[in-house]
Amino acid sequence: MTTVAIDRLTKRFGQIEAVSDLSFSAKPGRVTAFLGPNGSGKTTTLRMLVGLADPTSGTATIDGRRYCEFEQPFHTVGVLLDGGFHPGRRARDHLRILATSVGVGNDRIDAALEFGEIGYAASRRVGGFSTGMKQRLGLAAAMLTDPPVLILDEPLNGLDPEGIQWLRQTLRNLADEGRTVLLSSHVLAETEQIADDVVIISGGKLRVEASMNELTGRLTPSVRVRTPQAAEAGKALIDAGHVVAAGDGPDDFIVEAAASEVGELLGRAGIVLHELTPQQKRLESLYFQLVDPAAPPPDDPGLAPATTSPEGS
């Protein structure tokens, strides 16, 4: 079982501190989502983790060792960062060159092509690939040695809905096999369905580290109410201390409360209900609160603020 550990990691570029005293971990058997806005330090952190940049201070280790300390790091860590594809090279040849450099045979090339579901394009030149196909080839390359750890930077980029569904199930299967999967992403809706754990950074600093269940459990429940007595219903809920927001039309609105509580309150008030639908809790709501540059980092990133209003329900 192989754990990825970031411990008090800092990286400065001149006067700019891209990563600041950052600590978190990614555990075996789980998919850990590494989130943050552009310029937050995600890619810099991943590059330090796989030996492409040196930290100013702190450590980034895999199974207790720095990437450069492994005799054969590719057999421990599969990496998808920058594509690095030669446009004139065929997909199989790209994997063959990598296989030769890391000491694996043709059987692993075939397995990698099968993993990425791009065997049909093995003889095609990479320059003609779509962005999604290049992502699949990059993932195939990351799995070339069947490693216990996967470090993936924006693997969802360029994938169509079918590709996203494939990646979601594939990463779930890999984690269920006991592998450690650490991925960065900007696609919050899909990340919410993929990840077991979430690490959010902003300005190079840790904002939160928690399980997905813990994070979404902190969001205030909300419910969509549709009624021909919208004005009366809204007033009754506001008078009871609930927050009410406009809906899509004159006869509906969103209220921050559990559906059972809303239904009971409006029933006692004699309000006719046409719809009472709990709204899905969204990672996006908490994410935008936590990456607000004006917001100070939480005192305990493992116990980030639980109070946030539902957005985009």
C-alpha cells in the first residue's frame, strides 16, 4: 500500500511563493481530487512530487521516498502531466519507446492500449488525434508499468461524455484494486462523482482536506418549492427564519432547509404544494467559498467552515 505525502512543501520563484507550507496526503484505495483555481499551485506541487521541480523547503514523498530515490520510479508511479507527444509518431511507437526506456515488454504495450481503449488507433499518428484521444494515450502511458500510484494532472480535459464516464469507472476500479490515485481537475461536477477525498488549495495554501462525504455533509440542505401560493409560502418560511431565494419562475423558489421541515411548515399553513424537491448538494458551492482570495485559510483545514449558501442548486 503506497501513500503520497506532501509535508510543509514550499516553492518560491524569486519573490513569488507558488506553494506555501502545504501538507496533505493521498491514500491507497482512494481517489483524491486536488482542486484549486488557475495559478493556485496545483501543477507546481505535482511537478515537485514527480521530480520535475525542486522544493524550496518541505518534502513530497511516495511511500516515504522522494521520486528521485526510486531505482525505477516508473514502476511505482504512473504520471500524466504534460502530453509530450511527437505529432508524427504513431501511438504504438510512442508507447514502445516508453516501454523500452522503463524496461517492459510488448505485452504491456498491448495492455496499455487496451486500458485506454485506443487499440483501434494504435497505428495512427498522434498529430491527428483529438484532445480526448491524446488524454487516453497519456493515461495508457501512465499505466504502462501497471504502477500502484497514479498522478494525473487534468485527466478530464478534452474527454467527451462517454470518455468522462469511462474515466470515472476506470479510476474507481483502479482505486478499488488498492492503488493510490491523485488527480487535479477543474471539472467540479465530474470530480464530485469520482473522488473519495478532496484537497482544495488557493494561493498556494491549503484550504481544506477532507473526504467528499464530509465536505458535502457541511452544505446546508435546500429544497425547490413550487406552489400557486408562492408569496404566502415564501413569507411563512422567512417568518420561520429560513433563507429563501428566487427560483426559475413566479411560482417556485429555493429554500435552505430540509424537505421534511418545509413540507410540515407549509402544510400547517394550509399552502398547496405542487413540487417539493430536495436539491443535490454540490461540491461547487463549497469550492467557491474556499478559494475566495479574500477569505483567510481555515484555522484547521481538516475542519473547514461548514456554513455556506447553496449556489447553482
